[in-house]
Amino acid sequence: MQTPENKQSLEKVKQIITYPDFLNIQIASFKRFISYDYKKKIRQYKLDGLTKVFKTHFPYKPYKKNFKISFKKYYLSPPLHSVEYCLERGLTYSVQLNTNFKLTAKKKKTRKKIKEKIFIGYIPYMTPLGSFIFNGYERVIVAQIIRSPGVFFGESSMKNGYKYYYGKIIPKKGIWIEFTADSKNLLNLNFDIKKKFLLTTFLRALGYSKDEDILKLFYLSKQINIKQGNNIIGKTLASRALTYWFEDFVDENTGEILTIERSKILLERNTRLNKNQVYKLKTHNVNYILIKTKSDFKSEYSIVYNTLKKDPTNSQEEALVYLYQQLKNKNPKDKATTERLIYKLLFYRKKFRISKSGRRKLNKLLVNPKKSLRIYLEDILVIIANVIALYNSKKELEDPEHLCNKIVNTVGDQLYVQYSLGVEKILSYLKEKVRKKIQKKSSINTILKYAKPTILIKAKLLNNVLNTFFGTNPLSQFLDQMNPLAELTHKRRLSYLGTGGISRERAGYEIRDINYSYYGRLCPIETPEGPNIGLLSSLSVFGEVNSLGHLVTPYLKIEKGKRSKKIIYLNSEEEIGKRICQINKQFDYSNNIICRRNSDYQVKKKDKIDFMDVACNQLASISVSLIPYLEHDDANRALMGSNMMRQAVPLLNPDIPIVYTGMEKDMMKSTRSIMYAPQDGIVKYVSSKQIIIEYKERKKNLFSSNIKIHNLTKFKNTNQNTCFNINPVVKRGEIIKKGQVLIEGFATKQGELALGKNIKVAFMPFKGYNFEDAIVVSEKIIKEDSFTSIKIMKLTIEARRTKLGKEKFTKKIATISKKEVKNLDKKGIVKVGTFIKHGRIIVGKITKNTETKMKPENKLLTAIIGKKTVNVKDTSVRAGPSLKGIVIRRSIFTKSKKNKNKAKIIVNIKKQINYIINLIKAKIKHIKKYFLKIAKLKRKNQITLGRYKMKIPKELKDILKQYKKEKRRLLNLYLHIKQNIIFGDQLKNGVYKLVKVYIAEKRNLKVGDKMSGRHGNKGVVAKIAKEEDMPFLEDGTIIDMVLNPLGVPSRMNLGQIYETITGEIGYKIKKRIKTPIFNGGTIKELLKYCKKAKISKLSKNYLYNGETGEKFKYPTTIGILYMLKLGHMVDDKLHSRSIGPYSLITQQPLGGKSQSGGQRFGEMEVWALEAFGASNILQELLTIKSDDIKGRIKTYEAIVKGLKLPKPNIPEALTVLKNELKGLCLSLDIKKTKRKNT
């Protein structure tokens, strides 16, 4: 069906700003980590992530006065291989990382320095598309949502069901600290959730030694002079009353007289004073006591008194010793050791520090804000005060799932952690080397000899860490390349799972549910079905991740009830308490506006509104924004629709949708898969593989022509085996303008996303064939190749070196007939254009193997010669049962052989490149002479050119830059060619030759293929009916597809009906209709356009039976619906098994197509046969067709020889049961007994 070219928009409000670059979440994050531009040789950020990693661990000073090793800077060399080269040859797209280290050795007044350049290795580098190529496969690092390092207050439950309140410090580096107020009316402190102490003990250790000091912190006591007499009677002691004295003793070792202070408890805390107790205090010379203030008997701070009562310590020394014993499980050596422990745990920045967001949150609680990321005593006290307020219901509980308590670890943050691990390993290896080779008293010469950075730094350790991360980490994922939408969505995915996150087994309903803070940041609709629901999300269209890792979204500032032009990006914390309204026309003519404030919706006057949304689809992701009439769909079906669009297979000839949302064009710009004209020009040459354009360049480049060649990718396979094929859309001689689309293909057309076809559908039953969402399709769709797609399979065949010799690719195999090898070339590899089907040889291969039983003549030869005779085994690779198609390409890779001419070839190539460089230099000399004639000797910017000094003209500067750029390009080309000549293709150990064969299979629509619309309306093709049997309209128009009307009401996805009607209107008026989500057409508009298009009300018409010609009784909804063919095709699912592999323990057939498995006959299927009394069939299924080992072998023999089938034996399941019982110490023996005749 031809899509109209004209457009008609039904949108009411236009969005305020344009969409950002959708790949920014990947590219910007990586640039913050590695900001060095190897093309310009400059660093964008002075202190980027990689520099921070090295600066954190260096300088290294083992002996402070002797020497130190310090890190200076890093720089990158350009990648040796292109992206396409790495994908083809199974390499990693990487750049060379070099670093500068400095060794400073010092001894008395002598000081020596050594600067060394160290090659760290080849590190994986991000491609311009925001992905990585690792071992020849495109991968993506998925961003992870984790708990933000900072301070959190909340409520939790203990195992016994009692609630407790907590204030938790989660640092960026260091142990977790939790302050709790529990049901026993006690304040506790937890270190790393393992060690628990009373909070007062911890405060004593920090310096608040006496009860008086602790109570003063909370203003709970006052000091009174004992001499006041009767005024203190009846008061309650706030702290213990102690008497102190000094005792002298002689040290037995030294003979010195030492004095020690002793103390004794006279009265306990909470004692109500009477005359006798006051007299006792006076007799022991106690002058001052601490009493509770009057209002504090029923105080909210009674929890502090209660904690003091339970405190086992009385002084700072006792508290420090107690904490040390609890944390280390041993006694301390001295006081300094105990103090050092607390300092290192909390106040030493290298061991314990909070994040920037954590410091910002703490500063909101403090009177005097701090800047440093270390923790202060004031921070601890303010947290304790807030926990007590929480305990006394004077502070609101925080929402743990609010986004202000979350942070996003993007690719840059994850790489920072991995590089830190690698550099830590390098540093520990360096320390070990230094400890062995260098001592404190070593001379400068010894240090310079053994402590060179090149000797001490083992770079391989970093590469090992990176390879492990990219290859095995759950967040390093195989890129979904089913179609451009799937690729883009995968790169914008956010996950709660993975290392450092949560596991799906422990994730509860709270974390999976939608939070109001997700608005404009995380999509509330797009998430997987199944165990990962709610744990994987997509970034909303305007959502971005800032440098701190917070999700932000843009809003328009409202000032005094009027729209301003200020666009402000707010994170979820800044949004708290703000009134935000939607973008609509109501704001301009109404004074009372509906707005949201946190999770509440209110009606407020204009001047009370703070911000306005920037677009109607601000809350949705890209995939959800592609669903027209989303507002009429149930959220569950919209979820399915957005997920299924990512599963759509790119078609040979797709259509752009008649009913569209506008996102189709915008999202394609971010995929980078469409080629746009950079400037105005004229097309000189067009073929299926190349477009040559002559551009009207304004800036003249000395080394590049204004004629540019654009190479087009042809029939490339993706990670999901879909076909990436690009075709030109321009013609020879065509004048093109800047920004014009030059190509189409891979689910794109006219620069827009095109996943499916516009199909004429009718919602009606069709003889029961569309029962349970099944779809009836016209034969016309198959004839016109409407849903035909291409699947490209890649087969990799290796030739190895074995103990007996090399495996060999060859056409000459003794055991194979000439007919079977007729499609192989001389090397034994299948020819391009060969049709492959089951059993056909793809690569002829022979392997040498020894004979087990030697013939007498071979024995004689072995005895004489002393070598075993070797025979050849046919190990040719043949096509599997489901593999069929045409060979479109093949690649052969070999390891480099030792060749004397290699050096000569390299020298020749270098000579050629030097010749080109000299020609370029000669050109530049002429240009310099020309500029020297016209230049004036003025101003600062001067250089020496021979005898002359001159100001450099701007044009000359540009030419010099161009020269340097061209020189670098040629040198990189030389290095690339040189490496290929020396090393050949990089293959695995033991492999000397590798063949890759690409087989393309054309797939038309079949019965059993899964199809869907954009509204979660999915179904399986149940019947392909003849064109003449399909229902038709009065004018003879035949319906292409019949859908079940019962699939609409219960699923509540009315969007498909709206789309069908709008599609019919668009087809009739020959216009594409734009209807963005939450901003599209209404039922009134559709009724109006139905009249304009001269179609019946809501496109309901009478149909005629294609078989009988009779008119159906009731009218049917007929129109154009956009349908997709999904990747779940029947050819990939259907398989059969005659013989195949069995499970090792149960001896039952394996399951699944990949293992050539059988069909499971489960418990309920057994019941069905039992119900029918089919005992013989049941016996067969449970024995010879399953795990009766002897029985199945004899049955196979009987079938082959044409004998009678044997009786079944005992199945292996009984043996398994017997062995399991043995594991429970129950001996069970099976004995055969003869049946007695009764």
C-alpha cells in the first residue's frame, strides 16, 4: 500500500524545546571518564575520571624521605583498526593507553629524577554509536540505578516484628553506619550491620567522656552546687555521682612511684535525692552534681536517659577500649591504638568519605554548612537529633524509593570502579616488588636500578580486570540489534540489577512500583513482563543524567503567572514542593490551573504555579512515544506494544505509518544509521554500494577534495541475525541540499522509522480461524512480499593444529562423492551464490587420527619406520536441519607465516608514505613563500620562518593544522598495514585458519508467525486465505487481514480502533495524519474528518462474504492498521526428533530445538491417557521412548531389521529413585520374582 506524501497534524500544543541527543547518556558519560581527544591531542576536562583513578593511587611513597613514584598524565593513540574491521575479524575496538610516570629519588642532598613513558595496553573504546566492540561483538554497558551514597532516615522492622527508626550513613567509600532508636527505648549504633553498640558509648569515645557532656548535647541537665542544701532534695540525678581519689604504687620494673586516679560510684543515675543521700555526697566531698530539668521526666529525650542507664562505660578510655574489643575481638596495645581505630573508621578521608549529594543533604540539616566530603562531629550529632525526632513522630518518614535517594551509575562511573580495581592491583604488585628489592637505607643507584616505573608497573593486571568486566559482568550486555528502536532503547536502559544492585529474588513490590518522582525521568510504562518487571526501566524522552548521577528533566519557568523563556533542569530533590502544570492551551485562557505538587494534584491560580512541562510526552520513553492514541490504551497493553515494537523484524519493503506521532523522524537522528548530506551539492555517481557527491565547500581544505565517496553497508548481519542493508534514495545528477536524507534501509524510509506495513483490516470473525487472537491473512500479502524479511546466519569454522598435524580445508575427501563437493572451491569452501539446505557441505575438512586396531602390514611398517600410520577422518561442516539459504559472503583469515620479504614490503610502504608526506611539505613551502610576500611584521603572534619573523595569517594556521592531521592519518595507515603484515589475522591459540560463511534466508509470512500492532494487539497467523475467499467491500475492495473483535473490549486497548479509523481517513484524503501521545485527535475531530473523507461514520461498513457473495448482517469497522512482523517466527521454533541426546543422570531426552530435544510428556498428559485407558501408549512413552536404556536400543535394532518390537524393561527413573534413597541411608534392592499362577 503506497503511503501518502502530504501530512495533516492533529496536535493541539507544540512542544517548547527540541529533543536532546538520545545517546547522550552513553557518550557524555564516557567523555567525562576519558576526555582525551586523540584526534586533537587535547583533554576536555583537566581532572577527568581516568586521571582521578591514577591520582587517587599515586604518588606512591614507601619510605617518605627516600623516593616516590608519581603519575603525571595519560594520552591515547588513535585506534589501529576501524569498527567494521573489528566486527569482521572478531577483534576489540580499542585505543592505546600511554602514561607518564616520574621517579624521584632523594638521599641527603642528592636528588635525581627519572621520567618514563609506560604503555599500559589497549583499552576498549566507545564507538561513535555509544557501544563497545569486544571480541568482534557489539556490546553496551547498561546504566544502573543504585542507592545514593548519603544520609537516609526511615523505619524498618526487626525479625520479631517490632519497628525501629534509623538514620543511615552510606558513604562513597568506607563502612556503613546506622543510628537506630528501637522498641526497647534505646539508641544504638551499628557498624557495617555487624557490630552493635549503645550510642552513648560511642559518644564517650568521641570525647564526651562524662554523662554531663552527653546530656548537655541535648540540653537535658543542669549542674547544681551541693551546698544549696534542701533545694536539691527531691531532684533526680541525671548522671552517676562519683567520688575520686589518687593512689601511689611502685613500678616493679623501673622502681618509679606512679600515681593513678581511682573512682567509686556513690549514687546511680535516676536516683531521687533525699537527706541521707545528700549527706553522703557531702561527706565524700562531692561539690557539684548533675540533675534533670523539671520538664524532662516526660521528655521526648527520655530515650537518651534510658540509654545512659544501660551504658557499660563511664569514661572515654573505657569506651575506646570497649569499642576496640568489640570491633577487633582483642585488647588494644595502648590508648593511641584505640583512638587511631575510630579516626581511621570515620574521620580519615582516604578510608571514609561521603558523596557530593550526601554532603548537600547533610548541609540542609546543619546550621553551618561544610564543603569537605569527610564526616564531621556536627554531622553525627545532627543525625542523632533527627533519629530521635523520628522516634518521637516529630519528623516525617522519607520515601526510600524516591529518586532523590537514588543515583545512576552510567558507563563512566562503572568504568571508574573497574579501572580503580585494576590500578589497585598494579599498586599492590608494585609494593610487593619494592618490599623485596628496596630497603629504607638503599642507595640512590639501587633505587634508580630497581624502582624504575617500567620495571615496577605491571600493566597486564589492568587489562585482565577490563576483559573480565566487558566479558562477564551482567551489566555488559550483548547489544539488541533487532531494529534501530531496539538498539536505541537498549542504550537508554536503566537497571536495578547487576553487581552492587539488588537481586530479582529479593526485590519487593515497593521497588518495582512506580514512584511519582519518576515523572519525566523514568518511563512508567516500558518495562519487561516476567521476573524483571519494574527492575528494568527506560529513560524518558527528555530525561538526562547529570554529572552527579541524578536524573533531571526540563521545565519551563513560570514567573508571575506568565510563561518565561527560561528552561530549567530539575532533579527529583529540587522538584519537591514545586507546583508544576501540564503544557496545554488552558493555561492561556483560564485562571485556575490543575497542577501537581509531589504526589498530590491541586487546582491553583496561575501566579501560584512554579513550572510547566515542556512537552505532552515528557513522562514517556521513545518506544511509548511511538504509540498513537496511547491515551486510549490500558497501561498493560501499552507496555506490551512498546516491548513488541522492539521485536519487529526489519522488512524488505517497509512502509512509514499513515498514522504517526512525529517521534519516528526525531529518534532516527540519534541512531546515526541514516546518512544526511553535510552540505549542498550534486550527485555524481550512484550504485547499490556507493554514492559519490560533489559538495559546494565553503572552507577550502588543501588535502581533501570536495568530492566525497559514501560507502553503503550491504547485507551485514546483526547480533540478532537480522539484515542490515542500506540503499541509496538519490539519483545521479540530483541537486541535494544540506540535511537531505541520502539512504534508506534497516527499518527506515524517508528518514523515518518504518517497522511494518499499512494493512487494510476488518474486525470480524472468520469461520473460527481468528479464535483467541489468531489472525487471518490474505494471499495477496504473501504474493506482494509485504512481510518478507531476510535472516543472515554467520557460521564460523576453525582449522586447528593437533598432535598428529594440521586440520585441512580441502575439496578432496576420499569418502565423499564428487556430486556432494561440486559447490566447493579448490580450498574446500562453499562458493558464493550456492543454495544451502539440510545436509549440504559448507566447508570440506579432514582431520588426521590414529587407528585403534592396526592391520598386520601397518604393524610391520611401524616396526621398520618407527612411526604410526595415520589415516584421515572426514570432519566436514554440514548444514543443520533448520539451516537453509544462499551463501552471500565468505571470509578467510590466516595467521601470519614467516616470510623473508616482510621487511622489504614494510620498507616499501613506508617509502611510499614518506614520499606522499614530502609532496605535502613541498606544497606547504610554496604557500609559506606566498604568505611571506604579503605578510606584515606586526603584533605578538610571530614565528621564525628562516630569517624572517612574521605574524601567522589565519589561512596558514589552518593549512598547518590540516597538514598535521593528514600526516597523522598516513602514519596510522602505515602502522595498520605494518601490523597486518607482521602478525596477520589475530586468531585463537591453536587455530591457524578461520573461515566465516554468511548465509542469507528470505522469509515470507507463514502460518505460525507472530504479528502485532502498536497497541499490544498480538496474535499468530492461523490461516492464509485465498484472495477471492476474503471478505470484500461493496466497491470490490478486498480486506487484507481479519482480526478478532473480541480482542478489543477485554484488553481495553481502544487505541487500535482509533488508529484504524484515522488510517482509513488518511488513506482516503491522501495524507499522513500526525497524532502525538496525549496531544492527538479526539472523537469529534474523527467524525469531522470522516465526513471530509466521504466515509461512513467511524468507518463502519457492510462487508460481503468472499465465498458466497452474501452481504454480512452487521456493519464492521474497516480501516488501515499498522502491523508488524515479530522475531518469533515459526521457522525458528518448529523442529522434530527421532533420535538425539539424553540427560546424563535421568537418561531422558533433552529439551529444546538447540539440543534436538523431544516433546515433554508431563504429569497432566499422563492423566489424559489414563482417563482413556490407553495403557500401551502410556507404557511406550514412559519406557522405550524415554529412559529405558536397554529397551530403546533393542527397539532401534528391531525397527532397522524389521523385527517385532521387544517388551519394555525397567526405566532408569527407578534407578535414580534408588540412588536418592541410598543418599537418605535407605537401602533398596530390586529383585525379579516369578508370578505365581492363582
